[in-house]
Amino acid sequence: MISLKPLREFWRRHAGAEEPLRLWYKMATGAEWSNLQEVRQAYPRADGVRTAGGDTLTVFNIGGNKYRLIARIRYDYQLVNVRAVLTHEEYDEDKWKE
């Protein structure tokens, strides 16, 4: 189960984000990913990023690269926790890595 709450909060502030976030949600809730390579079959530009705290997060380009969705994926439990949804500009500030 993936919470829609952070996605909904984002698209309320960024009207153009609703459709691509809903498409990502539909894809992610139906997926059974085992690793980043399988994620990349659906999202070729998804990247694994290690934070200063040692977490490995997956960054998805959403909406033609306008938005970034950052998630922690627990492949062993098939859990996806959305950590942040950001505009491209917000993502580039790198505050999400803290």
C-alpha cells in the first residue's frame, strides 16, 4: 500500500502534477519490484541515491522531468514509502537529502 496523501498534497499546489502522479501511483501499486533494475524497466531514468544517513532512496522523474518523487522502496516487503514530491527546482536544492 502506498499513501496517496503526499501525492495529493503536492498536486493541490501544482495542478499539472495530478495526472502524472496518478499514473505513477497506479504503476507502483501494481508493481512487484525486486531491485532497481526492475524499477528501471518501468521508469528507465529512476536513480538510486544514498543519503547522508545511509538510506538508499529511489528518485523518479515524473511529468516529463518537471517533478521528482523520492521514495524508499523495501523490496523484501514490497513497500514503497514516498519521502517527498518536489518540483525540479526544489529537488536541485538538495535539502531533501538531509
